[in-house]
Amino acid sequence: MQPLRQTFLRYNAQTSDTPLLLEFSRAEGVFLYDSQGKQYLDLISGIGVSNVGHGHPRVVAAVREQAGRFMHLMVYGEFVQAPQVRYAEKLAGLLPEKLSCVYFTNSGAESVEGALKLAKRSTGRNEIIACRNSYHGSTQGALSVMGNEEYKQAYRPLLPGIQFIRFNRHKDLSLIRPETACVILETIQGEAGIRVPEKEYLKALRARCHETGTLLILDEIQTGMGRTGSLFAFEQYGIEPDILLTAKALGGGMPLGAFIASPAIMQHLSYDPPLGHITTFGGHPVCCAAGLAALEVLLEEDLAAKANEKGGLFRKLLQHPAIREFRGAGLLMALEFESFEQNKAVIDRCIEKGVITDWFLHDSRSMRLAPPLTIREEQIRDACSVILESIEEVIN
Ligand code: PLP
């Protein structure tokens, strides 16, 4: 038999010519283990997914239990499936009152697609405003609102009627007009390299959307489920979206997304025409059971509040002249170097030393730090020592 790596390259579709090609046979907590038993500390959580760590026993038990009862029964929205109902009820209880109607999807991109359709349908408008340097997923609607031409130009024509504003720039808010159906924005920009907005900016954006009858869609697919110090980042800004997007950590390691709105807004998908959004696997019962178990762990262990303290420790420890900037909120952090080459060299050295990090789609000079929220103090200290040693070894 060929080594698995070669078979992967031959038979599995590739997304770039430089895949990481690491091969793992097991994962537990904050660690991944390769086939030789080498341990790696995970500082990226499968890109913001494994917030309660890998293979959490409560999540695994919920998956086993639900798989034993039933898996797929019917397309989303027809049958009353307990895991979907329980999870929607739990989320609604933790969110502002108006965000009480949950549409479960398969992924982040599907949540974006559903939300853009919902905004058009419920406002009767078709203009959309998105942000420069945003990332909302890779399907055609999500790509249309991505603020980076490099990844879009080969796929045009995309959705018409989209305008881009600059993140955190008050001046651009005047582009939001009574004709604008929605503004879609990451509360904290992720793939732009962790860009945290000013509180006053988000408040002004919220006010402008109210003035113009425009729906505010906040994409918390990467920032959600406790990562930035609260269940969702918007809670720290004194604003509420009209439509909230979540995915990634929502499923506790299983594929699950959701767009969440008021019943008054959400009802538009159910008439004229009905079946305004259809999904076969959206809200898969096993994924909902896993997600609910993960959320219970997150709440019981107060992981969101602890994310702030832990992020603070990373910030304190990661001091080096080669680090140009440290940006972050909770355990969603970026370390900026002078160039992609420097960043890549540090990342490669960290991986050799058993610490997994990465860069950002729209910010290749910055290193991504987003470990499971369950990471412990001594593991943070170890990770930071490896990063600093790697910097010393590869940057001179
Ligand atoms: N929105 C944000 C902010 C994201 O970071 C991502 C994925 O990285 C998405 C949407 C798309 O999610 P998915 O890959 O599940 O489609």
C-alpha cells in the first residue's frame, strides 16, 4: 500500500499546492497525535471549532447516544426532532429576546446564504453592504460579500448590488441607505487578521441601520461560542444584530451552523413562496446533540470568561522585538511579523517543535492563535516558549 499521504495527494481534491500534510491518528483535549505518537499542541482549534477541546467526553457521549437513537430522518423543518428543538431553545434562552428563532444549517457559508436571502425577502430590498477584508465563506453568495478581490475575480459574475465599506470607519456608514437590505459584518474581523472595532463604531452602525430600516447581520461564525470572552462578541458592544450567524464551534466538532433572528423576520422564509430555504442535513440531530453538550460544558466551566484571562497571559508572555503587533479578543489572537516569509518561517518551526499555528487568509504576515478554550496555564506557557524560541531561531 502507498503511504497515506501519497494517496491523499492522488485521490483527494486539493485546495492549494502547499497543504500542511500533517497526519493525525488521534486527538484529545488541546493535543493532536500523529501516527508515530508525536504530540502537537493545537493553537488553532481546527480554525475556531474545537472550543471545548478535542473529543470532550460529554460531547462524545452525546454523539454516541444520539446516533444510537436516530440519525437523519427528514429534511430540516418538517419533523419535530428533539436535539434541534432542545438546542434552539437553549440558544434562544442565552440570546437577547428578539433573537429567538433559530434556523439550523450545515455550515457557516450556508448560514450566510440563508441570512442574505432572509434579508432580501423580509425587507423587499436587494442592496447589500459588506466590509473590505471580510470573509464569510466560499459559496457564491458568501464569496460575493467577501472583501478581497483576489479570491473572487475568477468566479464572476457574482451577486449584483453589493457595496463595500471600510471596517471601523464611521465615514463610510453614510453608504447605508433606505434602499439597503442589510449590512453583513464580522463583529471582530477574523481572516483580516483579528481586527477589533471601536465600541462607538458598532453603535453608530447599529443606529444607521435602524434609521434606514436596514437589517444588521453579524457574522459570529469565528468569534462565537465563547471565544472572545462572551458567548458572542456583540454582547461586549452594547448592540444587538437583527440576524446572528454562527457555525464552527456551534456543533462542538460536528458540522453545524445557524442563522438566528426574530420570529417576525424569520417567518418570511415560510410563505410566498414557502420553503424559502431548504436544507437536507441542516440541523442534523447528531450535530445538534453534540453542540448542545459542548455548550453545556462551555457554560458550566465558564470558559468564555476564562478566555479573557488566558488571552491576557498570551499577550503578557509574547513579547519580542520581531512581534510588531499583538491583536486579540479573548482567545482569538494575531501576532504580526514584518513579512509573510518571517511569519511562515516561525510557523514552520513551531510545527516542527509540536505547536500548530497558521496565518490568516487576508493577512499572511500575522500568526493565528486560537487554541481550545480549555487550554491550561502551563500549556499556554509552553506554547509561548516554543513560539519565542522559534522566533529566536528563524528571525535574525
Ligand atoms: N464567516 C466567518 C467569519 C468565517 O471565519 C468562516 C470560515 O472560516 C465562514 C463564515 C465560513 O464558514 P464555513 O467554512 O463553515 O462555510
